[in-house]
Amino acid sequence: MRYAELALVGINLAACDGSSAAKAGSGSPIDDAGPLRDSASGDVRSDRIAPYEAGVLPFEAAAPPPDGVGAPWDPDPEPITGFDGSWGAPGYRTSTQSFGAARCRHAAVDLFSVWSEPAAVYVRVSTSVNAFANESGPAGTIVVRNDGSGWTEVMHDSTDAAGWWDGRGLTGRLGAALLLYPGSASCPVAQLAGSTATCAPAPGDAGASDVGTEHVFVATTTQADVVFSDRVLSFDGKTWADLGGKLTKYGSLRAAWATNDTIVVVGDRQEISIRTPATGRFERQLGVPAGDYGTVWGFSENDVWAANNGGQLVHFDGAAWRVVPNTGVCPDVPIVQLWGAGKTLFFHDGSRLIRWDGTSFQTIASVPCGQTGIRGIWGNSETEVFVALSTPTCSLAWFDGREMHQF
């Protein structure tokens, strides 16, 4: 998608109770009111924002970048500071558009999540603006993409109405739609097709808990496994199915990894359960090292990795679970996320990004223990791994197998 001078439009949004979406009325495009952004600040003009209606969120369509963004690096972008590691020249494919310059401006930003496919990398950003601190820029939650030529804004919820986009995840593609999981019980998953986000509420008889979504893993383009606090539901884009009823007696489930026929789910109090075609049901694993498990990744049903709040990385070889020592993470700090490709595992604890190549652990980038510099990882291969950073305030980098590069 190329940048274009597009007005803000009202997007129909299906209500979470399954009722039909409200229709955009006064939220129609304003075609003759002048430029979309203020020429001096680059901010969206308040008179170009479509009025808010109940059930309708005024999203900003793909907008032109701030002046100067998109040109060759001149000068180079402000470097990411505070990270140890090997850093190469900035840029991604043919893109020379700084992620921070295009999306952060002077607002306070959190990078909630990053997800990618071979065609593009997507980032979900939440921004807030404090006028008293002279901050400016687009507020709300934004989903942006970079196909290798520059950043394009896919969705901008400038109102953040009802906290829809306060959740944790941007993950996977189900059919043509990207999946967001806001985390609410009434709206466990939202499907983002184009710039239109539609809630997919779980039916009352599907067994969903009342505390919201913990995690979503997209196993194939026709199946997503949605983790609630005590059970896992399968979603194919239209219908839901409970995969085994209540799985926990204590604590909560936290995350899942899956293939088209195998699901591994982890949670508190050494809860790890595996569902395979041979059993057709979840079986709780015995001999799991003690701890609360919050993330899991696998390469096959006999090659599964999980991590707990004690900073332990454990491996399952099809027969037993064992702790893998000397990972290089900060002492007594939870491992936050696992991701892998081929036979290479990547993980982080918020301060250190680490790679396991099958024989040894290598620290790719790090900040001092106790600081939170890494917010999320995802990738397309061992040589194209994307890293969402919160140091400085808004940065995105990628790892080519040898060096880190700034967007």
C-alpha cells in the first residue's frame, strides 16, 4: 500500500454482543476541508477527525509520512543507545524510513507486539499524549506495516473506545484477517481486515471463562487456538470449539504453541498439557520442573521448549522435561517470550535477547539487568528476526543472523 492523502473515515465495527455493526453517518470522509495534517507539526488536524458515534471508531487511513520521512537517510537516524551487541547499518530491505520518526513523534509510546510474514512486518503501538509536557502526535492504538519499502498505517483507533485495543497481542493471519486479542471476555479476538476490525465473541455455550484472553496462537490460516485462564478454544474465523473443557485446578493458563494437529499449553504451577492426534485430548505432563510457565514454543511434538517465572528454560524431547542450564538470562527474572525458526530458538527476559543454535547460547543484544528494553520478538527465519524495543522510547530493530539493524 502506498502513502496517499486520505481523510479519516468512520469504520463500521461489529458489536461485541454479536449484533450488526453500527453504520457510519457523521463519520463520513471530509473531502474538501484542506490537508489532512498540519503543515507545521505534522499532526492530524482536529477539524479533519470524523465525529465519534456509539459503535463506530474513527480510524485514520494510511496517511502520508511526516515531511522528510521516506527520503534516503540524511542524516542517519538517531541511534538506539544502551544496548550491547553487534549493530549494523540502519534500514530494512529498501526502506529508509525511521520507525520512530514516522510513528512516535513526541508522544509516549509502548510497543505492545510485533508480528511478521514474508510479505511484511506489522507492529502494534499504543500511544498517549500529555499536552502539559508539550507532547504531540497521534494518540490511541495504531497498527502499522512495512513491506520493505516504508511504513504504512493500517489502523488507528484514536479514541481507544471501551479499551478495545488495550490487550496484549497482534498475532497471525486467519484467512485474510490479522488477529488482535484485546483480552476482554466479551471480545476475546478481533479480526482486522484492511482497516476494519470486527469482534469475534465466543458463544456462551463454548465454555469461555469470564476473565478474558491470555494468548492466541495461529497454527494455520484456518485455525487459531485461543487461551483463556482455564481452557483452550479453537476458532476458525467463524465458529468456536471447546478443546477439552476446564484444564486447570489452580492458577491460570498463559500461552500455547500449536501445529495443525498438536497443541501445547502452559500455565501456572507447572501446568503443561499436550494434545495430540493419538490421544485426542489434553494430557497433563508429569515431571515438569516447578514454576509458573508463561511462554512456550516447539519445533515438533518431541521438541518443545517452555520457560517459567524463575528464569528457567525447560526442554521436552518426547520422553521427559529437563532444565537447560546456563541460558544467559538475568538471575531470577522470568523469560518473557520464546520464538523459533528452523532449529534455532530465540527468547528474551526483557533485558537480554538470546539465541540457542542447538549447541550453545549467544546473547544478541542486551541492556543492564533490571531494565526493560525488549518488548517483543517475531520473525520469518533465523536471519530475519524483528525486535520491538522500549529503549529509547520507541524503536524497532531486526536481526540478520549476525548483526542487529535499526528501522
